[in-house]
Amino acid sequence: MKKFLSKIWSGWKRFAHILGRVNTEIILFLFYYLVFTPFGAALKLFGYDPLGSKVKGDSGWREVKIGEFDPEKASHQS
């Protein structure tokens, strides 16, 4: 009886592993194409550029405004 139940359990684990892989790939596929793709398309349509990747000029450098040195702020850095 123990061998029989062991074989059933082993078969169930194999089936569950395959089912889990298939479900994961289906869920990830649907999530990517039903959530990320429309969201990215909407951001691109409205011209949102959170990383500032559209830098004007050839070098890609950005001008940084440097303020006055504040020793109080500098002392709080770790």
C-alpha cells in the first residue's frame, strides 16, 4: 500500500509541477500583454519620459545647477 501511495504522490508532484509552469507562463503572458503593453503605449502616446532619455544635444550630458555649500547638509551624509 505504501508503494502504491508513493507512486501516486510522485505522479501528482510531477503533474502539479507541469501545471504550475504552464499556469505561470500563461499568467505572465497575459499580464505583460494586457497590462504593461497598453500602459507603455499610453505613456509613449502622451510623451511621458521619466528617465529623461530624450536629451537634447549630442553628448547626453545634462547641465546641473550647483548651489552653495552648506556644511549642515554635508554633515548629515553617511
